[in-house]
Amino acid sequence: MEKQLLREPEIFPSKEVLREILGEVYDVLDELETTLTHDEYALTFDWLYYKDAKSWLCKVSHKKKTVFWLSVWEGYFQTSFFFVERHLEGIADLAIKENSYTLEKEFGRMIPLIFKIKKQEQTDGLLKMVAFKKKAK
């Protein structure tokens, strides 16, 4: 069974903590964060402990718009995008490998789209989804 990490509210997910729990996958996360925080994407990463989720989650946003949520799991990190039905056609038009992400059951009107990232080559599709989400209205 997959196990979500970062459950202790008193342990902030610093770079050191993330490196320790993610191992080699940390390098993928670090490079992704470096790419997404530079000018082309200009995203911000904000870690907060959420009592309802009982874990640390990273809200990744552009200005006031939440682009995706990031969580840490045993052996990978996960990004969760939320879309409405009208966006599904645009997502299907993106040139992203079919099994790179999963669409989950609707959550209210929102449809979660999940990437489970373990390797660097998986981030190409994620970057396309980020660009799409930034433009989506």
C-alpha cells in the first residue's frame, strides 16, 4: 500500500528532510522546483501543514492561482492538479504519454489529475500540464 509521508506537524519539510526521505527522487524534485521557480514559469512553492489532511502539502502557485498541490509519498512525490470538465478536451490535446498521469473520480465539480513522479523523464508531461493550467480559465 502506498504511504504518504510528512505526517508530523513539528517537522518542516526542509531540503534536508526531503532529501533524507526521498533519496534519489529528491534530485528530480529539486530540479523541478528550480525550473518552475525561474522566469518562464515563475511559480512559488509554499509548504503548510494541513490538519484535515494530517500532512504537509506544498501549494504551488502562480500569483494568486493554485497550479497544483505537491505531496510526498514513499519512493515518489505526487502532484495533484484540479480541473473542471471543460478542460478535459484541452488536456487530451496535450502531447503527454497516456499513462503519465491518472484522472481520478470527481471531487465535487473538480476533477483531480495526478502525476506520480519517480524519475526525471516523467517531468516533461508535468511541465506541459503546468503551462496548460497557468493558461486555463
